Amino acid sequence: MTNAQTNDVRSTAGIPGGDLVVTGVSKRFGGVPALTDISLTITPGKVHAFIGENGAGKSTLAKIIAGVYTPDEGSLTLGGRPLTLRSPREALDNGIITIAQELAIVPGLTVAENVYLGSEIASRGFLNRREAHRRFDALATRIGFDLSPDVVAGSLSIADQQKVEIMRALSRNASIVVMDEPSAALSSQESVALHDIIRSLAQRGSAVVLISHFLNEVLSLADTISTLRDGHLISTVEATGATTESLIEGMLGRSLSAAYPEKILASADAPVVLTVSHLSAAGVDDCSFEVRRGEILGIAGLVGAGRSELVRAVFRDAKVTQGSVHLNGRQLSGRHPSESIAQGLVLIPESRKQMGLLMGRSVMENISLARLDLVGRFGWLSKHRERVTVAALMEQTTVKGATLATPATMLSGGNQQKLLFARSMMCSPSVLIADEPTRGVDVGSKRAIYDLLVQMASEGMGVIVISSELDEVLGLAHRILVMRHGHFTAELTGDDINESNVLAAAFSEVRLG
Amino acid sequence: MSNQTTDQTNEPTVPASPVSSGPGNALRFMRSWRTAGIGIPFLVLFVALSIASGPFLHAQNLINIVDQQAATLCIAAAGTLVLVTGGLDLSVGAIYGLSTVVVGNLAQHQSPFVAISVTLAVGLFVGLINGLIVTVFKINALITTLAMSFVIGGIALKVSAGNLIVLNLNSNFYKFANTMVWRVPSAVLMMLLVVIVLSLLLTRTTFGRHMIASGGNAEAARLAGIRVNRVRIITFVLSGGAAALAGAIDTSRLLSAQAAGGGNTLAFTVLAGIVVGGTSIAGGEGSVWRTFIGVLFIALVGNGFVLEQIDPLYQQIVLGIILLVAVGLDAWARQRRR
């Protein structure tokens, strides 16, 4: 696209474009409906939240508005004009900008260069750095950000990178700003700052589409809340009339209590299977705890509190600077995950695509990967034994819609996660660590995964569950350790397990032990 | 890896589950393309050459083609494993060159057994160095092996003092690659052995799975308890060993050795064969027997040009286009998978 063209279009954008009306929009991915007949109106000057479980279709809807996807059916109009968006670029030209879950920052460029990325300030093809700086400073003062324009963006914290994206949106006078989980990676103070920015965006006449998992955030920020479930729009309500309970019920289609299996508590004298004493590593500061046979231990805390770092240090996947880990009384001394697995400790990592699965390979290869020695002899694989073993594991973990030969990438998020459970079961560990076991998993599979966790504990494993969804930790754990700044701030058992106690501890500065 | 796709679905022990449709069809087609892949154009070309050219189908012509390609095929078979594991070995041409002069020098005075053993040891050692640099110092495989090929090339010149080494036809060393077993030279048999062993290693062993996993998703492989670095080092060692064997075979076939004797373009010919065979340059996928067909496909194109007496200029252009098509299909397949 030439400069002249973009400039032309941009001169018409920037004016609040009136209502964005979505009418009867449907979208399928390879025959699977992601959105069905969605109709809603996004009004300038309002914050409009989309909520729903993972996979409910809220991100898909946001991406249609942002021009990333084109709807299969239905239409969009902006201020009465029909709107056909074939690319994010066209959305941008119509004043619609997205701040995505995954940040779109070019790490090697400076802050100012990132802000004006794609709309570089130039004359006759040469960049005008002075003018760019002048406009950057004006913008930064106007919205109260203290970012230096010359810092390399890659060196900033996630929150500051997000600010860069927000500045990019503002520099283009976006009339509609779509924010997909903007506060997921932010600390509490940063979230407060973000909330102020969102409010001021709306006050200035922009429409803000907010996608968030945090219901409190939604309730305090949004003017209008649309709830999606399984690709359908369940309701669009004014935020003033909504409560956390009513929103959850809309999202789940049932009340929360039914979402978790009954807790089968381990007996108090069950033998200790895992002992972690005074463990320190990068992001982990002197943590000690025990896990008993049959127990489900939940580790709660804010994002960045050091939960994943802790379990990776326990798993010997991160360098341990101090302390020890004993498994069934034997010290874990290896320096490689393979030795932890051999001794009976298994980790289901937080990101199944990046850290768990071979996406292009078959279900069978993915499941048997960690214990090929069980289905082979002297390094030679017995395909027959592998098939029998893996088929049995698939049945146990209720993997659906796949044969042994189906590539992992064709499975739903829930079934992909079950593959990792099947792999873990094959290792028959004495302790299982599940880091975010239901991230990106649909509601139905979530319950299946909870059942698996409970089942594995009742069969005598010690289970550690980490989750950013507080409900999940509350609903599953027999005991909860809350982390902040790399150490524990509280240990909750029995009736003390409730949301307010966990939250209080998550923000607490008091150190446990 | 490829043929398991078909026989698994009929396996009675698999629980009956619905075969998913729709989104998978394109993907499944791509997988079957990868499986049959290069086989189809190869057959077409083979039949076309048989019809177009009288001398082509003669057993002697065919054996000659394979005999000439024996060295390339050995290297490409091992190179496939390097690529599957997520690496790349550009130093094979240089290792090949070094091993020709090492084996040539030694064969003049020592027994063939000593000459060949020492040469193989040199190749394995260089492979080990490659592997250690790539894994321990975490230097990109392309850069490492490119740099190493300069180093090895220099050493090869030093060893040969820049001279052409010419060997005696009557030496026992000549028999190494030229002993006839039912009209088939031992070079071809050794090559077949290498291809079969490496193919089985990739498809039927634990180590094969570890290679695929390490190349497909190194982080996932590590967390599943696979020693990814060790796996990568071993593939480089195998690659170095195969290049040395190839050097020994060709020196025995041709009875001459030179530091830069054809080694300069060899790495790229090998890579072209592997990629035309459909092995993913991104790692995590690949097959040795398809590399075998891929290398022979390129050789057949060359043979066809010779037999039809077409200007060899066009041969390069055609080869380049074939390579682009192969890489393009690979990229397209990977995009579909996301």
C-alpha cells in the first residue's frame, strides 16, 4: 500500500465513526462453528465487555471486528455504512485497532518507532525523527505515560510494552479499540493504571471492546456486558444490573458448584511423597512444603508470583541455587527432567503447544514419548505393544474424536491436554504437577480434566495444581499455598479455603514460616 | 514414520472412534502427499526416460547411476536425521573432501582396513565437534557447520599439500568399493546398508522417536525427559561418519583424491536431495527412504539431460525450480497445520 493511499483513508478515520452494528454474524473453522448468529451494537463512548469461557468465541468475535477473520455469514456496519474488512489494515483504516493478547511489538525497534510502526512519520520517503519525537512527547504527556521514546521496546516489561501498543492505538485516533485480555500480564498497580486509560479512552468518545477473564475488572469498567457461550450470544446486559454470580451462571450455563467433582480428602496420616525444603531458584525464594499421597495441593498467586518457576525448579528443569527436593524419601539430585521422571515426578507444563506436544505428530507418538522404554526392548520399538498401551491410556483419559494416528494439531484444546495426562499416566508417577491444566480448554473438557486430577489423586498420587483461575484452585485443592514474590504468604486448609483468603494472601507482604 | 499412518487405522486394538472429517482432509492429503510424495514424480520421470531414451533402461546404466550416487546417498541418509532433529550439516562436503585425502594418503602405504578405519574415525570426530559446538555453545547449526567446512577444507589442503593423490589400480583398496556381487558393485551395497540401517533407526527405534521429538519441539522433548542435546550430537556424529564413508567409497571407486574434489557443491546437492524427498527443513519430520528417492530423482534428471543431449545449462535451472517447488510445498503444508 502506498503512502498516499493510507493518508487519504486515514484522514477520514479518526472521527468517532458512530455505532458499530454486528448483525447475524457466524463463523466456522473447518466445519466447526465458532460463532453462531451474533448480533450486537458497539456504541462510541462506552466500554463493551465480551465475557465467556475459553473457546466461547469472544476472541473470534473480536477478531472479526478487527478484520483478522471475515465472517461466513452476517454483516457489520459502521455508522450506518456497510463495513467489509478483509485485513487488520482495513480495520485500521476504519479507525478500529486491536491490542492483542500476544503483543505485536517489534523488540528491536525503539518505543517511538513501535508507536508509529506502519504509519511512519516521513516526508518523501525519509523518516522525520524530530517530528516523530515531538508528536510522541505530546501524546505521552496527554495520556500521562512516562515512556522514553528511544528505549528499545524489547527491553521493556510486558506492561510497558502494552503501553506502547496503547499509544500506537491512540496515535491513530482509533474510534474503536479492541483489547483482548489486556490486564492478564499486568501487576495490580499496572492494572489500575490500565483501567484509568480505558476509562479515559471511553470518555474521549472511543468505543472500547474489552475481553477479560477477570469479572471484577469487567464489572468495574464496562458499561455493557455481552456473555458468550459455545459461540452463541447468551445475553447483552447493562453492567449496573449484573453481578459476579449472574455472569458466571451465564458463562457456564449452570451454577459454579456443579463444575467441580467432590473432594476426596487424603487421610492426615497418609505418607509424604514429596518434600521440598528451602528451595531457591530464579524467581523462587526459600520455599518449603510437603505433599502427601492422595492429596491435591493447589498453588495460587498472581501471574508473576513465581508459581511456574517454583514447580520447574522442583522438576529440575531450572537451576536450583539452594535447597533440596525429596521424592519418596530419596533426594532428587539429577540436573535434567529425565531424571525427575525416572524417579516418579511428572510435570504437565503450562503451555501445551510450546512445551508439551509435538503438534504435527500422531496421538500415539505424543502419548508414548516419555516412556518409550515401556513399549520397546533395547531401543527397538514394538508397534503392537505401543498401540495397545496407548489405546488403553486414551480410553482412561477419555480422549475423543481421534485415532492413534490423528495428528495432535487436529484435536481440540481439551483433548490435547488429555494427551499430556495420558503421557503422565504412562509414567505412573508418585507426584504429578499440573501447571494451568485447563488453559484454553472448553467447559466440557474442563470437567473431564478435573475428574482426571481427582482420580489420579485417589489412586495414590500426590497432585500439585497451579491455576490462574482462582475458582479452579478453590474447587479442586485440599490445601492451598499462596505465593507472592517467589515465596509463600499463606497456607489454607479446610474452611479457610475461600476466595477472599486467597486474594488477601496473594497481595499480602507477610511471609509464611 | 510414514507407512504407520495407513496400517494403524486398521488395527483391531484401536478403540473405534469417529473419524474426524472436514478440517483434516487437506492435512491428510498433505500427509499422504508427503508419504507418496516424491515417489510419483520419480516414477513418471523414470517411465518417461525409459520411453524417450533407449539406453536408459539398460541395467548397466541404472547401476551406474546408483553407483555414482552411492556417496551422495550415504551422506543424504545421515543428513536426513540431522534435519529431522532440527539441525543442518553444511560441513559434509568438506568432511568428504578431507576423508578422500586422508584415505588416499593412508591407502598408499597402509592396509585398506587401517586407512578406512582411520578415515571413519576422523569423520565421526569432526561430527562430534560439530555437535558439541551446536549444543554446548548453542551456536546456530548452519553457521557452525559452514565455519567448520572452511576449517576442514583448510586441513584437507594441508594434508594433501594441495596435490592430487593417485592410487594404484591393483591395490586391495580398489576392491573396497568395486567388488562385484551379481554385477552390483560393493559401493552400492554399502550404501544400501547405510540407508536401510538409518531408515530403521528413524522409524523403528526409541532413538528415532527422540530425534523426531527433539526436532519437532525441543522444549516439549526436554520436559518429556529426552536428552535433546545428546540426540543432536549423535546425529552430527552420524552425519560426519557417513561423509567419511562416502569419501572412502568415492576414493576407492575413482582411485584419486583431491582436497577440493567435488566437495564444494556436495553439501548443497545433498540438501537438495533431502528436501526434494520431502523432509521438512524445519525439523521434526522426515524419512530416509524418501531422501533416497529424492537424491535419485535429481540424478535421473541429470541422466536424462545427458542421454537426451540437452545443454546442461538447463539442468541447473530445472533443478532450482524442483527445489523451490519442494520447499514451497513444505511451507504450505506447515501453514495448513496451524
